[in-house]
Amino acid sequence: MAAKDRDRTSNRSADRSSDRFSTATRLRLIGEQTAARVYRSQTKRQARRSRLTGRAALLALVLCSLVVALAYPIRQYVSQRAEISDMEREREQTAERVERLRDLKARWQDDAYAEQQIRRRLHYVMPGETGYIVIDPSAARQSRARWQAADRPWYTNLWDGVDKADRTDQ
């Protein structure tokens, strides 16, 4: 066995002496192996990134589908809330109007208020009183002009209107 060991050591020493250039070759191989390891690690990182990107894309797709699925119900909810607030405002206005009408009805139940309104609106007077109606003079002239215009044919009134328009522009 000792002979075999000697042969091996001699073979190794012979290999070492004959492989002076093999160290450079070995260094080159080690450099290539290191470069290969770096390349593999970069591709693994890129593979990890691509998986994360796929997950992110799936997450974005799920979120977008949720937004699209919830957009219509949310829009309906908002429009219904606006409609409810409009109806509440309308109900409040109607309640105020009903209250005003109840007050008015209660006032009309009073004989003094009814008498006052009848005198003012219908120009009634009590027995023994003298009623006066004051007419504005310019209003009286306008009503007379309207009565005179009614007696003439329509085309005469039309032509007079055109003449008046011409006179006011000059």
C-alpha cells in the first residue's frame, strides 16, 4: 500500500509541475464559475421579480374589478341619498306651508279680519259710509286709448304700432 501512496504523490507532484499554466486556467475557470453564479442569482432575482409582478398584476386586476363592481351600487346610493335629502327639504317646506294655511284659516274664522279683507278687496262699505275710489289719471288715459284701439280694425292697430316704433328710435 505504501507503494501505491508513493505513486499517487509522485503523480500529483508531476501534475503540479506540469500544470504551471493550469493555475491561470484554473483562475479563469473560477472566474467563469463565479460569473455563472452571479448570472444565475440575477436570473433568480428576475424570476422572483416577475412572480411579484404577476402577483401585483393579479392584485390590480382584482382591485379594478371590485371598483367596477361597486361603482354602480355606490352611485345609486349617492343618488338615493340626494333624493332623500330633497324629499326631506320638500316635506319641511310643505309642513311650513300647511302651518301658514292653518294660520290663515284661523284668521278668516275671526269676523273682524274677514270684514277688513272684504272691505279692502271688494270695496264694500257699511250702511251709512261713503266709499271712494281714486283713479290714477295716466291709467285712465291708457284705458281710453285701449278702448279706442279696440274699435278700429286690427291692421290699423298693427300699422300704428310700427309707426310708434319708428318714432321712438329716431
